[in-house]
Amino acid sequence: MTRTMSRALFPLLIALVAILFFVSLLTGPAGFGPGESLRALISGQGDAVTLVMREIRLPRAILGILVGLSLGMSGAALQGYLRNPLAEPGLIGVSGSAALGAVIALQTGIAASFALALPLAALTGALIATLLILALAGPRGGSLTLILAGIAISALASALLSLVLNLSPNPFAVSETIFWMLGSLSDRSFTHVWIALPFMAIGWALLLSLGRSLDALTLGEDAASALGIRLKHTRLTLIVGIAACVGAATAVAGAIGFVGLVVPHILRPFVGARPGRLMPASALGGAALVLAADIATRLILPERDLKLGVLMAIVGAPLFLHLIYKTRREGI
């Protein structure tokens, strides 16, 4: 039964992502009909409609897929490595450090100097966090050391972020920063897509290459070593892969939580205890979830700018509490 569900899962997820992608393209306050919108997207007929479809809705929908793929895959990979369903990408401090880099760019005015300053600052923060985690964990550190190093980096990033906001002399910059930290895909262009895509692609390739290693780690680190898995190489590849995915996603979309936690938990029963299969499934599931949530932000309060990160937190927090309750009952 599990094998049958697993075979049907990927086509269903691909179909769901495709449907939500087209719904995202057709959803918005501009009031264009579906036929008119699709014609403008394909043929470029109608200046105003073409501008909306090709420069606003299309990059927004593509970014929704990219961000969801990255966060979902990162969550599944980290949970597989730590063998803990409560793990999520923010645990190793990369997303917090990326947010810190972006906030510094906003507060110092660097973000206003040129268009790429904000995402590049966020990527720099993610890179610095990655190097610090590797230095703190050391060459021989295990999964517990990695968790502790990540928690330390996350706490430091949070403290520095609060300090930057506290010392900011410009209340308007503080307001802009807070809104950016809430997470959103609105007002994004293909520039953001091309910035994030190379880093995300590197992250996807690194994480997918760990399928066999993570499957072996489900038996424990000693058993994985006996099977020829190089644990140091696996950990290094995991950290760099997650940093590339989460750092790039945070750089272009702000802080969007719970995707990497909730999606692997939902899909795990359909693929079994195999992180190698859970990662691509969670990537597709993450893309579907982010697209659906972004569509919902435009439908629930069309006259207000409901942030994607806020909606994800409202949906994800109850699911997180349910997961904690379930794991406690099962004695995990």
C-alpha cells in the first residue's frame, strides 16, 4: 500500500504545483479575465495586461515555487540527518543570519543604493553563519554539536537584529524592516529570481546527493559508518546545501517559517522512513504550500497587504503544536 501511494504521490504533487502555479498567475486585484491574462502572458497583447502578467505575477509565481522547493527540501534533509521530526531549517541559524544581513542593509541605507544590495546582504549573512557553524561544530562534531552551534548562531543573530532595530534613528526604516521580516512575494521581479536561482540550484544538487547517506543514517551513525558513509562529508554537504537554499529564499522573500517543518511531517507517511525519497516529495509539497498560501494572501484580504510569513505562522503554529503532542504520545 505504501509503495502504491508513493508512486502516485509524485505525479499528484506535480499536478498540484502546476494547478496552483496557473491559479497564482490568474489571481490578483487587477481584474483581468483568465483568457485575457493568458493571451497577454503568451502573446504580449495589451500593454497593461502584459506588464502585470510578465513583470508582476509571473516572477511572483516562479519565486513561490523556488522558495517552497528550497524550504521543503531543506526541512526534509535536516530532519533526516538529525533523525528528529521536530527539526527545521531555522534551527541552524541560517535564516536568522540572512535576515540580519538584510536588516543591516536596510538600516544603513545600503539597500537604497542599488537594487541587488538587499538580497546580496542577506546571502552574505547566510554565508557568514555557515562558516561560523562549521568552525564551531569542528571537524569531528556530531549532530548534537551541530544543533548547539546552530542554536548559538541563531541566538546571536536574533540579539544583533534586536540591537540594530533598537539603535535605529529612523522610525521609517524600522517599519520597512519589520514589514520585510514578515515575509512576502509581492513586488518581486525577475531580478530576484535570477539572484536566488543559482544558489538554490546548488543547494538542491547538494541535498539530493545525500539521499543514500541520509537513508543509511536512519540506522544510526555507527551503522551508517559501517556502510561506508562519510559522516564529515555528509554534514558539510548538508550545511552548505541548506545554507544555499534557505539563505537564498530568505534573501528574496524574507522570513517564511514552518514550511520545512510541516511539509515533511505531512508527506512522511506516504514515502516511508526514507529521507532520500522524502526530500523531492517535500520539495514539491513545499512549492504547493507556498503557492497556496501566497494565493490566499491575495484572496483573504485583497485590499490589505497580508504578509505570507504571517499567514504561514498562523497555519503552521497549530500544526507544530499537534506534532509536539503526537511525538510526546508516541514517546519519541
